[in-house]
Amino acid sequence: MARLHLHDALQPLSFSLRRGEALGIIGHNGSGKSTLLQIVAGVLQPSAGSVRIVGRVAALLELGSGFNPELTGRENVQVNAAILGLTPLQIRERMDEIIAFADIGDYIDEPVKTYSSGMALRVAFAVQVHTDPDVLIVDEALAVGDAAFQAKAMTRIDEILSRGTTLLFVGHDLNAVKAFCHRAMLLERGRVVLEGLPDEVITEYLHRTHKRALEIQQDSRADALVRIDGGYGLDDACVVEASINGTRHVAVRYGERLELSFVVRRDARVASPALIFDILDGRGLQLTGRRVALPAGDGTACVRVALGATFQQGIYRLRTRVVDAPSIERTVVLSRQEGWLSFEIVDDSRERFTGLFPVPMEIGIDA
């Protein structure tokens, strides 16, 4: 008879969230993230310990798993909304809004067994986000549907959080963690290894991820990877000084000049050094950037960049990476630093363009 091996998915841990707070949980596959959410949501019972939640919970976990394939989408909406605590009157009042949000057309009155997996997920998501939850639990659910639906889902979650809903979020989308969460927690093999501000926790997660990737590649530089100013990397292949208009943060008017300066240290063993710098918006979305090849050799090189501040009103930050890049396909990141340089555009430029930055275009009007 085969011997039974027991595995503890989670080690002893404890955390609390007050009303309106948002906690992001990150970690590699198998670290215990989904197990933790399922316990909090009541899907799994813990073998030890307890969970206390006050208020209605909406859990975006295995979306659509509770649907009856023989019932139509509309009927499944009614059943699931009732299970989630909505009254018959509330279900009738919200049905049109839920169906419009799912946006699957006439299929809403067809049996769910005829749906694609994406259609079922959209309906399930639409039900969950229209229940006015006190606590919203999200496990990778923002990957639902196409890009347009994902944008709509992000906007809906923003609306829910603005009403004071508590959020517990698990995802590999680190930008979403930065956008939605006040705090973050890093899990590794069922243990909490770090809890704090999202930027701090994400940097540690990326550090560990990068080190693991180098170890898998049997790259000897893995052991030399350390935490450095603004991130992690090799002490002899990183940005050691940086400024924007001579300082770390600057406020400018639309169109004014931004002068970036980076002092890059590199070692002679780096055959093809390069600096990659990116401009990120407030949610961590990469807007633009450039890859700058550097001459090989020991010591430092200074990179200077000038550009116009042609962005919409808001705060933007710089991310830098020093890489060994014989080609774009063969690029090894040696350091990654973020958050120590930023600039703010103080003008509201919506009369000039919509979005985050203008794109050259020709416009004609025939009247």
C-alpha cells in the first residue's frame, strides 16, 4: 500500500484587515496563496486556527465553478445571486445591469453548457461584483475575458473599493497589486517572509524570482545578487547615481524639458552591457523607455537623456535595469531599480489630448 504523505500548504500565520483596507498577497506557484484565500472565503476549512469576517463576502476564486450547465446564464445568475445573499427584489433590480456587464448577448438565455469558458467566467464575475460586498476576495480573476472586459473589470473593482469595501487580492499582476493595495504580503512555502508597502514587498519578490532564475540557468552571478538602492542587483553592475533635473523628484509644466542622468557601474566581465530605462505611470504601467548600449569595460559610464514632459497631469516614475545583452533575445538582467526618480506634470492637458501622452496624428473635418 502506498504511504500517505501529508503536506501543510500553510504554516502558522496571522493578519487582520480593517474596513476599506486592501492587502495584496504575492508569491510563486505553490506558496499557499490560493489556499489562504479559500480558507478566508470559507471554501476550505483550516486544520487549525480560525477566521473571522464581518459583513458580506464576494469571492472571485474559481469563477463559474458553481454554475449548473443545464440552466441558462440568466437562471444561473438568479441562483448564484441568491446564494450570495441578494433578495429576490434585489436580483430583479440588478439583473439588467449584471447582464449588460457580462456582455454575452443573447447567449444569456442559452444553457451554460453551450458557453465557452470565457463566457461563463464573464457571467460569474458580473454576478460577484454586483452584490455590494463588504469584503472582496480576488484570486487572479482580473485575467477574465479580453482586454476590453479586463479594463471594465478593473474599473468596477475601483468603484467597489471607493465605497469602502475591504480587498484581499492575489495575483501575478504586480501592477494591479500596486494599483489597488495599501499593503502587500509575500508568501513562500506557506510562510509569510515579508509584509509591508507594496513597492517594498514586490521588490523582494522580484529579487527572489530573479535569483531563482539565475540559479536554474546555473549562472554564477546568482549568489552575488543583493538588495541595492531602489531595488536589487549586482553591486558591480547597477545604477549608482541618478537624477532628474538635478534632483530625485521634480514638478514641471506640460512640455518643459526633463534631463535625466544615470551613472552606471559595470564590470569588465559584462560583455555587452546596456542600460534600459522606462517611464511608468502611477499604476506601474510602462509608457515608454529606451535601451542604451554601453561600452564594455571596468568603472562607470554616464548616460544623459533629454525629453519633453509631454504627459497628462499626474506623477510618473523611472525604472532602470542594467543588463548583459548580446541581443534582445539573449538579455540577462543584472540589476533592477525603481521608485527613486519621479516627476510630476502639474498641468491638466485634456484640452490638448486624451489619455496619458499625445501621439502625432492628422485630423481633418469635412462640414
